[in-house]
Amino acid sequence: MDNGPHELTEVCEDTINHATVLRYPFQAIDLGWLVEYIDTCLSREERRAAALRILNDFMAFAVLHDDPFLEEATIQLSETMSSKFTDSWPKCARGTTASYDVARCVFELIRSASKCQKMSLGERNEFINNCEKHLKRIENALDSASNIAGKKKACEVLAAALSQVHELRRTPDSCDALGGLLAQLKALFFCYSPCISVYSMFCKANANGTSSYVCSESCPCFAKLKSMYTLFIRDVEKMKVIDCLLMMAVKEEDKFVSRLAEDLFTRFDCRSPFLEKPVRRIQNGALFAARVALFDAYRHVKSMLTDCRASSSSLTPLMENVVLALYIIRREMKDIKGLNEQVAPVEHALATADTAFLRLGSEKAEQHLRTLNGYIVTIFTFLSAPEFHLAVHSRDNRADVAGGKMCGNPKCANDAKNVATCGGCHATSYCGIPCRDEHWEEHKSFCAEMRSRMATPAEIKMADAPIRVLKPVGFK
């Protein structure tokens, strides 16, 4: 247990293991496998609809986390959709892509705005003109439309975005004006995105003042993985796509996406040791494993609810899998600092599962199963907070502001750029030892949580035995 602040450290180039090969999240996503899956495993009528749903998910999570690799994956999949002939990927029904077209337009504006600080004055003025032109076009289309859900909210956000454009035109070098425009563009994007649950994450993060950043070559994950024994980590991009689909399937009760996720599981089983072990080395890999177990429990409970009066012998294996998944989740949460205090809902779910188990095959089981489903969704919602997503870090609010770094001590008035990163969490920076010491009492809980989430995973023990037990001894 730590008794004081960590020393400030920086990774030296000579500690890097150049034999280690790391693909996503440190390299661009290759979607060849996903396009092949859509081409060969889905019916003609489902292909474009599936690609469009995945595109919407990619855009939403890219906007939520400012993820450059998901941005590039969006462009890559969009270009693939455009190049596919309509006979192999038939077009969707008319009117189903209208909101997507607007969301895609705003998405492109967000991409440009995020690069605005590196633009020359002429390029920045060109961006401002282009942004205003597209926003006015969206405004005109919205004025001519009627009875559109969320029209009032979209009008308010559009007006605020145009106001920020005018402010940026007056002061093109203002970081505040650019930040305000970027925030309004993100809010406008979610007015048209069908990913309602991601919008709720976005709103909650803004309300709480929390922030996150994705893994990259400048994050602590890269330095840690590159400075240990030789590793070859791949296929994490498959798990990232599945993770996005899982959250949409459960939080939005999307049956089509749920079926996509289940089908992908059968082809890329992330629970196999060949995939699970590398994924667990990535930030929040253990929480991804917990979401996978929760998704298993969720779909088994949904299956039991469709036929509550089936024989108890046919329902028992499903309930055993639900209970096993809940024990796995409890184990994962107990091992992570900051989550071990949230185990109570899992205990309630286990108690409800025990009660439902005794009533399987009867009418009385239905209400208990619905209660159990509610607990599972509640736990899943908590574990789907933005800072718990795969390959995403949480950070102190004062870190990495407007492309630069600030001292993590809120009481510090020093605007110096020369800051050093905390050697414990690698997420918070300080301008010097006095600020580090002053902020330690407030920072140490965050620091401990980040260290536990970056810990090297324990060896996964595998055993081949046809044993099914309701309460495995190993999970007590």
C-alpha cells in the first residue's frame, strides 16, 4: 500500500522492446475481416443494414472518445459501402438513411474542427466558411421538415453552433471559441445519431465533468507493453467492434445488433485463451470480459422470458449459465480498485437468480426473471461508462487541455508546458514536486484505480471437464 506520492517518471527510448508487435489500439483498424463477414455470413437483404448500423456505432464512439482509429474505420467502411454494387449489398429502404446523411456531415465537420489548431490561418478561414455553409443547409432542411422527433433540441443546438462559428470567425485563434464549436457540433451529431445510449453517456460525462482518452503510442499502455517481454498482440480490433455492438444490443435492446454480436461470438470467440489473454493486456480488457459475461447472462434471461412455462429441465442449463456469468462478473469487479464497492447489485442479482431457479417452469418465475433482467441491465449500464470502454483511459479534468498539458493540481496557476507525468497512473501531470505533494491526498484514489486497471492480468487457468455447478467453489 502506498504511503506517499509516486516519483515523476518518463519512459526512456532505450527501454523499448522493438521485437514486440502491437496492432490495434496502436495501429489503424483493418476491417477486411468485417467486410468479408458481411459478404459471406449475412443475407443480401441484411448486408447494407448491418454495415449502416455498424457505421453509426463507429461514428458515435469516435465522437465520444475522439478516437482517430474509429474515425478512419468509419471512412474505410463507408467507402466499402459506396463501392459495393447494389445487387450484392442492396440499398436500404428509402428514408432510412436521411438521419445518417446529416450525422455523417456533422461527423466530418467534427473531424475537421479537431484538426483546426494545426491549420494555417487561410485553412482555418476555409473551414469556418465550410462549417457555416453545412450548418445553414442543415438548418434549412430542418425548417422545412415537420413532426420530427427532437426538432426543438436540434434547432437550439444548431443556433448555438452557428453562434460559435461567428465567434470563431471574430477570433480565429481563440481556443475557447474552437472548443465551444466542437462541443456544439458533438451535441448536434447526437441529435441525428440513432445511438441514443451513447448520447446518454456523452451527456453524463459532460454533466460530471469527466473525460477520457483512447490508447495511442503516447499513452502509458504503449510504454508498458513495449518495455516488457516480447509480445504479439492482434485481433483486438475484432473485440473493439464486438464491444461497441454489445453496448448497443443491451442498452438499446436492439435485437438485430444482438444477433450480430452473438453471430460474431461464434466466429471470433474472445473467451478462448488465444484471444482473451491479449485483450486483457489492453486497458479495460478485464471490464470488456465482464461485459461479455453480462451479455451472455442477458441473452439467456431473454431466452427464458420468451417461454417461461417451458420444462424446468430445458431452462436449468440456461439459468446455470446466468449464475456462472454473474460469479465471473463479481470476481472481475472485486479485482479492480474503485469497482469493488459496486458489487452489491451483483449480489442482488445472484439472490434473485437463486429464487428464480426454484420456480423455473412455473408462472411465478416470470416476475423474478424480469427483476433479474433489470439487475443485469443496471450492472451493464454501470460497466459501460465511457471510462470503462476497451482501450480507453479516464483522466483528471485538467490533463491534456486543448492539445497541451496542464498541471494536475487545481490550485496551481502555473501555465508552464514543462510538466512530468505521475509514475503511478501515467494519466496526471504536475509542474513540479510541490504541486504533486499538495494534490496527493485528492489524487491517490484515482491513481490507485488506474494502476489496478493497468495491472498485468493473472494467468488464466483452463480445465477440461464436463462439470456444471450452480455455485462454483472457485468464485466464492
